[in-house]
Amino acid sequence: MSTLLDTIITQARALPPWRQDEIARLMELAIKFGSSPLALSAEQEREVERRLHAPEAVASNDEVAAFLHSTSV
């Protein structure tokens, strides 16, 4: 097991059981679909990373909440 995964699992053990279950489900999905044809290509992953770190304007959490509240979603 890698050091990072071991560290994360150690930290997860301190969480409430419901949160541990959420993390386990995410890990299960990553394992099941990591080699799926539905997985992103290396190029798509780079594009996601680029967009995540791009200094483009995005709505804040408060702006999103206000919008959703105003549209009754």
C-alpha cells in the first residue's frame, strides 16, 4: 500500500461510520471504473486539470446558493 493511501485510510478511521462509508463507496467506484471505457483519457484529464486551475471567473458558494434559492431548485 502506498504511503498516501495508508495515511488517508488512517485519517478515515477517525471519521464517523457514515462518512467512512461514503469514502469507501468513492474508492470502490474509482477501482471499478478506473479502467473503464468511461474513464477520461489522459488528454481529458489534462483539460480538467487546466480548467480547475484556470483563473476564470466562477460563482462563489454564496452566489450559487442565492441563485438556487431564487429559482426554487
